[in-house]
Amino acid sequence: MKEKAVKLLSVKSIVTLVLTGVFAYITILGRISGQEFLTIFTVIVSFYFGTQYQKNAVSA
């Protein structure tokens, strides 16, 4: 359990969570559309999970 918490606090995870929060806030303010948020969010999450997958593939 503790190991998973430490992994969650990695730099990539923090950046992903912060960027998601920032773009959600900007969308709520109406500065970007929901469609633009969805595009940005998809790129961020795809990058995060892509690097996680690559890391796990190399480790195995």
C-alpha cells in the first residue's frame, strides 16, 4: 500500500493531476470549450499511461 502511494506521488503523476486541474478550471471559467478540454485531457492522460506502459514493458 505504501509503495503505491509513493508511486502516485511521482513527478509525472503530480504534473498530470495539476494539468488536469488547471485545464478543468480554465474550462469552468469559459476560457476554453469543453471540446478543447477533452482534447487536451486526452493528450495528457495518453502520455501518462503511455509512459507507465513503456516503463512496465521495459521492467518485465
